[in-house]
Amino acid sequence: MCPINRATPLKPAGTIGPPVDRLDQETIMAENDHPTFDDDEDKTPPQLLSQGNVATETIDLESLLAQGFDSSGSFDLRDVRRSQFAKLMNALPVPALLVDRESCIVFANQSCGRISDQYQKILGNRFSALFVGEASAGRAEGLLQQVLAKRKPLVGEAVLAIDDNRIWGRMNFRSLRMGTERAILVLVEDLTLEKKRLLLHQRHRAELEKRVQERTSRLREINERLQREISERKRAEEALQGAKDELERRVEERTAELLASNKACLKATSEWERTFDAVPDLIMILDAQHRILRANRALGDHLGTTPDRLAGTVCYQVTHCQDFPVPECPHTRLLEDGREHSTELLDETTSSIWDVRVSPLYDEEGRLVECVHVARDITERKKAELTIVEAREAAAAEAHKLRTMIEGMDSGIVVTDSRERVTEANSWFLSKIGLQQESFVGHSLWDNWPDPQFAADLRPLIDDYRTGKRNDRVVVNRDLAEMKVHLRIQPIFRRDLYEGVMLNVTDVTDLVQAKLAAEDASRAKSLFLANMSHEIRTPLHGIIGMTELCLQTGVATEQHECLTTVQKSADSLLRLINDILDFSKAEAGKLTLFSVSFGVRDCINESLNWIAAEAHKKDLKLTQHVSEEVPDRVLGDPGRLRQILLNLVGNAIKFTEKGEVTLTVEAASRTRDQVTLRCSIRDTGVGIPPEKLGVVFEEFEQGDGSTSRNYGGTGLGLPLSAQLVKLMNGRIWVESEVGRGTTFHFTACLGVLEEKVSRPVADPPASALSPEVAAAASATQVPSQEDRGKARILLAEDNPVNQKLAALMLKNGGYRFRIAADGEQAVAALEQEEFDLVLMDIQLPRMDGLVATRAIREREKSTGLHIPIVAMTAFAMQADRERCLEAGMDDHIAKPVRSSELYQVLEKWLEASRGGMQDNPGEDQAR
């Protein structure tokens, strides 16, 4: 804070300028908003006012305090003594205030007395207390802080108040430093008089403008009144001129109308004359004395004269060649009763028929003055009418024939018009629904229709016909009057206009019953095949399984050959059963395909490896060629594709004694998400006779069907392959030449995977593998005995042979197991012990496998555990597999089961129960 003695303020030197009336000053200030500080910085050095005219006289502050200025425009008075500073400030002719950093007024020079005699009271007060209004006070505080912070001069205007005195002042703010303290020097310039003069000038100007506006308004009213009078006079003159023009226009229009009317009359007369003469009818105008007043040209031509010569002659003399009126003449009859008459006359000389018509003409008083006689040749019309009558009679005859045919039909016919009114119904329909002709025909179709719900369903369709929304025939099968009917609904349109509908009702009750009987027979056949498959697979499971176990015991060579023969025979029987089941499903339309990702080349190699041994036995060369355009991985059913390849390649090997069998796979077409593979299997075998090429794909047909044939087989492989190819949206065909060989072709549509997969290294050709190596290539790698011994398996099986076989397989595989003879024992065993997996048969005594599985899954809801349950059953149909999965089983393997297949399934689910799942289980299921 600046150390200046506040107790010794200097007195004002005197009054500067003329005195200002305080009341007027307050009035002027009240009439306008109080000013606020300006935002712009004033970089010009402040000019201090001296005594006298405050608007013109200034003192140069730079000259006065030149030694105290620094580079930013602030004062640096560290070397100025306090007394000198006080004298310097009192010497200023304008009010000057010194404000410290806390915004307190610490010094006021003697010139502040020009603002108020009590200016000493402001010492120690805040600088913002001098201003009128909070906005001005806040702005003043802001300017002080800016000057302190930036140390640059600023200028602002506001109203200051000390006691009751107010002035309109401009303030110059300068930063000031004395010693170690920094303060703000505020110089105040009184602008009150100037502002008052400005406000008075504005008031006088506003008053003058108001008077000018009032005078202008009065002059404008006078001008508008004069303009209205002038406009009214002009309108009156224009109205007079308009009336004159309108009168002249009407005269001209009337004159034009008269001229046009006269012209039209002349034109009409001329046109009437031309028309009168142009009409082909014979026309004459007669008076009451039978004299011809006028005749047209056609009449003159008909009589061999001219119209002018006919005028004045007597009509009965000219037309009838009589000297007196003919009583039968229409003109004579008109003169008698005054009415119009007509008749038809035959001209015997020309065989023409004339329609003669005579009409009266009356004057204004109702007296008969003239008659118009018109004769028209209607010979052609009569012939046309005769033709129409004949056509109607022919149509009636045809309608009678059609009605007779409808009556004799063994189906119902109902015909309605556009208003749904029955126009025709045959006896068959009426007798079937129990209605009479009188109560049905001629009435609304909906009044007597026997089935209300049927009518409710039929009505919207007929409404669509009527409104034109549809025009196609509709066929529905419904129940009607205790019949199964086939209803054909045919709309009737003529020239795109709806004229009604025809309903054809056929009784198909016998056909439906025959269809149901056929479906029952199909279901019975499917059930028979399923039962026979189960009954055959059960002993076959024991034969194949025990044979496989015996072959693993190291028997003698001769015994080994016998057992191998047994095993092959059993495999042949199993393939036959599988083919029969697949063909039965294909025939019933229940054969479905999987869609999984698989490798095309892997599938081909596996297929050839499985039958390579057969080719080696016959010393055949088995080769394959897969085009580079064939994608590595596709979406489809690898198991069914493999089945097709095995059937076709197996056939080629069977019917080839020497030479080679070649499999070629190409990409016939390819899009972004689909590829069509074309596979060709060519052999050098015996060939197929031409007459057999058309039937090789039919069931139970073979190229050699004689009793002495050299090749076996059921004839189901090719038909089944054809069904599978059809399911893959492909086609199959054959080319053959007897003695040269056969080539089977087929196509299959498969999906293409989007992701890029590296191409696997192809296996060596199957022809390069020995039978032992080929068999080993398809074998499944199994875990060690030590790993298997850790697993404990529950076997639910009631058949003693199957129990013994399964026990031997599990024992040889190194598994620990327990046998349950029925479903109840299996459920009880799981409650007593812990097992890692359950092998469950379906057909069990006391409690079957499906019920036992549901009981196990129900108990697991409370424990939160899940034990894998695998169905091992002779029920091998797809529906059997689905039933097992719906009951809660995890997998399904069909008997007969080989050891390797059993071990693979066991390890799959044992590994899954330990937390490790296969990479692609869908492909394994498809296999």
C-alpha cells in the first residue's frame, strides 16, 4: 500500500467551468442507461485536463512525469519522495485517485473537490463504491486487476457518485510503483456537461422529429383524401365509358348472333337437304289429300324418276298404281285415326322386305298438316335375325348336350353368376349334399351350402375373383357332407369381366383311403425293416465281434483263413442290410444329408484306401486324378459322398478282370459360395449291353440278370447312388461299350468355405498300398493301456452273447467295467458307484435304455454332473438315433460294432468328459 498521509488532504483550488445543476444532471442521467467500461485498451498516453475548458486544454503527462515512465507505460516512482508525489498530484488540474492492490482509495488530490466537497470521505473506501450500478462496479474492479496484471494503461467511462453528487466521468488507469509497493493512478475527466448537452440535443431532435411526423401525417391525410376524390371521379368516368362500350359490344354481339343464326339456319337447311337426299330410306312428305309435297333422291331412284317430278303427284297412284286410297296403307290409316302406323311389306318382284312407317306432323293448334312416309329395306336384317334364331337354337342344343353331360358326370358341378347366385347344379352334387333343385338353383350360393366353415373359407376367394385381385384356378381338398372331396374352383371371365365361378367337386374318399392304406403299409414296411434289421444285427454283432476277437488271438493259418472268410461274409451281410435300409429311406423320402466341413482329397483317399485290397487281389491298377481347381475343403456330407464313390469304384473293380480303374475329379463349375464336382469312374471291364444302359439305375436291376451270372450283388448300389446324387443336386449317367469298359459320371453341388485353408499333402495312391497297409491306414489310433485303465465304464446289456462280446472288447482295450442286465440295475449302479461313461442298450427288460437315460438325466439335475451315455444298439435307423439323442444320450453306435470303432467313440467322450472336445465333431457324425 502506498504510504501517503491520508490525514492531510489538500483543499480544492477552485471551481472549474460553469456550475452544473445537480437536479438536471440526475434527470439527464436517469433518462439514459448508465455507461459501462469500454473493453478496448487505450494505448495512447493519457492527456490530463487543466483548469478552464476541460474539452480542449491538456497537460502532457509524459513531460510532467517523464522520468517515471517505464517501457510498458507504467510509472516507476521508486526514487520520488512522498512529499514530492503529493505536491505533484495536488498540482494536477483534474481529479486524481490513488488505489492500492486491495482496491482501496489511499489518496485523492485537491481537484477531487470539483466532484464533491466531501471527497475526503472516500479515503479508505473501495474504489468500486464510487460507481452507480453493480455492473459498473464489477467492471471497474476488473480494469484495476488488468492494469495491475498487465501494467498497461486503460480507459473507461462510468457514473461516479460521492455523497449525493454524481458526474459522468472518463477514467484513465495507470500502473504506479513507489518503493516496493504497486498501486493504480486513476485520473478522472468530467464529461457531465457534454453528456447533458448531447442528451438535450437528442431530446430537442426527438421533439422536432415528432412534430415533423405529425405535420407529415396531416399532409398525407389531405393528399389521400384528394387522391380518393380523383380516383372516384376517374371511376365514374370509366364506368360511363364502360357502359357505353358494353352497349356497343352487346349491339355487336347481337348483330353477330343474328348473322350466325341466319348462317346456321342456312347451313342447317343445306345439311338437312343433303341428309334428306343422302338417306338410303325411301322418304316422302304427304299432305292430307295424299299429295306428295317432297320426296328424297332414294325414292326417285327407286321409282325411276326424280324428286321434282314426284312433287304434286298422288301417292297411291305412284306407289300402289291405284286410282283410290288403299285401306291397308299406313298413310290411309293415319288419316283415319291421326296416329303413327307401321307395317312390313313384301315386294314380290324383288323378294325384298320393307318396313313402312308413317308419322304425323301437327301445327301449333294441333291440326294435322303433313305426314312423313319412310320405307326401309330390312331384307338383310331379317336374314340376320333368322341367322341369330338358328344360332340360338344351335346354342340351345349345345347347352342341352352340355347339361346332359354335366348331369351324367360322376362329380359335382355348380355354376354361379357374378352375384353368387346358383345358375346350374347337377344331380350328382344335389344328391350327395341332400338338396333339391328348387331350393338350391336360383338362390344364393351361401344360403344352402352344407358346410358353414367351408363357405367362410370359400367366400374370400370368390370376393377376390369379383374384385379382380386374382383370376387363377384354385384346387383344395376338404371334407364335405361326409366325403373327402377334391374341389376345383374356376372363375369365369368374358372380355375381362367377371361373370361367375364354376365349382367342380370330385369324391376322392376312396383315393384318400387308398393313400392312407399305402402310408400304413409303408409304415408297416419301415417298421418291419427296422425290426428285421435289429433282429439280424443282434446275432451279427456277436458273429463279427467274436470273429474279430478270435483273429486277434493268434490262431493257426487254416483257422485264420476260415475266420477271415466268416468275417468277410458277415461284412457282406451287414452292407446288404445297410443298403436295404438306405434304399428304404430314400424310397420314403426320409434320406437326409449332413452339411459339415471336410477335405475333398481326404474323402477320396479314404474311399480308395478302403477298397484298395480288392483291387490288389485282382492285380488291378487303381489310380486317381484330382484337378487343381477342386477346392481343398467344402461343405457337404462326406459320408454319403464316400458311399457313392465306394459303390461306383467297387462296381468297377467287381466287373473288371484286368487293366485299371481310374477315378477323375474335376470342378465342373464354381461360384463364390458353391462348387459343382464332376466325378468319373472309368474301368476296362466287360462293359454294359446297350439295352441295359437305361435300367442300370433301377432297383434290383443288373447288367447280367441270368441265373448263371458271374457277378453277385443285390442291384441296390446304383439306384441308391442315384438317389444320393439327386439329394446333392447333381445327376448321374453312364457310358459303356461291351468288351471295352464302362465310365460312370456323376455331379454333386457342395458349398465352398470362405476361409483359406492350406492344401494338405495327398496320401499315396491306393494302388501302391498292400491290403495290410490299406487296412492299417483306416484304423484308428487309440490311447495306451495305462490311460484306458483309469476309465471305469458301466455296460447296460441284457443279451448274454453281447455281454460277453462287449466285456472281451473292453477287457482287451484295457478298460475297467461293470455289467448291468437291465435299466433298473444301471440306474442303481450309478447311485452306488462313480463311472466315467455308460454304454446303454435300448431294448432292456424291466426298464428300457431310453427310460433309464431319462432317469439318470433327471437325477443329474440335483448333482450338477453329466456322465456321457452312448447308445450301443441294433436299432440303426436315423429315427432311432434321434430318439436316443432326445432322451438325453450323447452318441449312438449301431451294432455290429468293431473294436476300433468302439474304442474311438469311448475315447471321444472320455476325453470330452475331461474337458477336451474334438476339432470337428460334425464331420465325425457324418462319417
